[in-house]
Amino acid sequence: MASEYLPKQAEILSVKKETADTSRFRMKFVDPADREAFEYQPGQFVEISVMGAGEVPISITSSPLIDKGYFELCIRDTGKVTREIHKLGEGDIVGIRGPYGNSFDIKSMQGKEVLFVVGGLGLAPLRPVINGVVASRDEYKGVKILYGARTPGDMLFNEDLDEWSKIDGVEVLTTVDRADDSWKGNVGVVPKLFEKTEIEPKKTVAVICGPGIMIKFVMKDLLGMGFKEKDIWLTMERHMKCGIGKCGHCNIGTKYVCIDGPVFTFDQIKDLPDPY
Ligand SMILES: Cc1cc2nc3c(=O)[nH]c(=O)nc-3n(C[C@H](O)[C@H](O)[C@H](O)COP(=O)(O)OP(=O)(O)OC[C@H]3O[C@@H](n4cnc5c(N)ncnc54)[C@H](O)[C@@H]3O)c2cc1C
Ligand code: FES
């Protein structure tokens, strides 16, 4: 039996620069059997490796519904391994293990409004969730996407934001921490966008991803508005190694983020030490 730590080879098909430090890598498995076997759900991640550099967990940003025959990862150049990935281009080979982790149960959100509250790179794991919801838009009461980035140049997936905003019943609000001359939109942190829209907590499910500090403030506001803890979904990041519940690196309290998560509802994590 093949080792569960053995990566499968995937070829990079294209690299799209999203911002100065973040690119979207489209890839497909070299072996058609691996391509066939790779089934994932919104919210899951893979372990991507580069020979001689190491392995890191990255969320899958493509949608199983839309993107057929390939998958996409949106990766920020932050350190040793991600820097090596950014040196790669079309035709280069990486190792992939996964998909790992749990996923968003978007069917359970049907009949409600879905409020996405997103900061920076948090849009990468939530992109397939948003695509899954808007693909069956009529099944949901409505969709609101509140997205913030540090500067206009740090906004990811601008084409998607534009496309989503054109869909009937989908509201997209964006903001930046620091504007430049080109920016005519909102300026301020993501929670400021709550003032710009009508939210009915009893009829809404919130889905959050972003930096810990953003999550802290967003949680305070949502609970203050009267959201039920089980109606707030988050996807969490922790330092990981194995990705499959063996090494303990991603442990917080009673949970292993790699197998119990990375997707949780607030009631599942609220009592854990320093959850975000
Ligand atoms: C489930 C999951 C999904 C992720 N999805 C994405 C994604 O879609 N796109 C993306 O760009 N990144 C994602 N990350 C973060 C990514 O794994 C780290 O940026 C990467 O491991 C850094 O490795 P490195 O060797 O390049 O940097 P290193 O040289 O190891 O570290 C550089 C800096 O990043 C910090 N860091 C390293 N790992 C993490 C981590 N897991 N969380 C927070 N800070 C970290 C280090 O403390 C250090 O300050 C995800 C992480 C997890 C756990
Ligand atoms: S990363 Fe090894 S147990 Fe979660």
C-alpha cells in the first residue's frame, strides 16, 4: 500500500499574478488516475511540496462545480516553501497530498441569507464556497459578500467580485484599510461594512475567514447583533505538518484543526484556548 505521506505529482498549467506577493496556480495531476480520484469539497486543503524546500498546507480555491480537469491554489509568498513555489511556472512539477480536512455544509445554509465576511487572503478558501452558493442562488434567501484588503492593490479575485456583484440577490461590499488615488470606494476595516447593509441575524448564516484580529472584531459584532453561535462558520489556520491527524502540530485544546477542521461553527470552538 502506498504511504499516505507520499505526494502525487501535479504539473503547473498556469500562474496568474493576483497581487504583488500572491499568485493563483492552476495545476493538474500528471497521472490520469490521480486526476480521476481527486474529489474535493469547498473548504478543504492540500499539502503542496517542492523538492528540497518542504511542504505546506494550502486551501483549494477552485470549485469542484466549475473547474473540471484541474484545480487551483492561491498562494502568498510568505517564507521558505511558498517562496520556492513562487519561483515555479508553467510545466513545473510539484507534489500534492490530499484533499484533507472537512468542508462547508452549504446545503445546511439553504433557505437563509449567507453573509460572507472576509479579509485579505481569506477569500481564497471561501471562493469555492461563494461559487457553490451563487450556483444555486435561488435556494438561498440572499448573499452578501463583505470583503476587505489592506490596499486596493491587495484585493484578490477582482474579476470574481465583479461577476458576483452582477448576480441578482448578491450584494458585494468592499473596503480597504489604506486608499490610494485610484480608489473611490469604502475606507476602513471590514466590520465598518456592517453599517452599509441590512442584516437580519435570525435569517442569516455568517461565514468568516481572515486574519485573527479581524475575526475577533467581527465575532463581537455578530454576537452583539444576535447571531446564534451555530450560525457562524469559520475556517481556521494553524501551523501544520502531517495534515492527517498524526503529528499534533495543529492541536488546539481538544481539536486537531487538520481533521476536525479547518471548518468549524463558533459553538464548536468558542471554549478552546485562543481559537483565532
Ligand atoms: C488549512 C490551511 C490552509 C491554508 N491556506 C492557504 C492559502 O490558501 N494560501 C496561502 O498563501 N496560505 C495558506 N495557508 C498558510 C500557509 O500554509 C503558510 O503561509 C505556509 O505554511 C508558510 O510556509 P513557508 O515555508 O512559506 O513559510 P515559513 O518560512 O514557514 O514561515 C513564514 C511565516 O509564516 C508563518 N506561518 C507559517 N505557517 C503558517 C500557518 N499555517 N498559519 C499562519 N502563519 C504561518 C510563520 O510563523 C512565519 O512568520 C494555509 C494554512 C492552513 C493551515
Ligand atoms: S497537522 Fe499533524 S495532526 Fe494536524
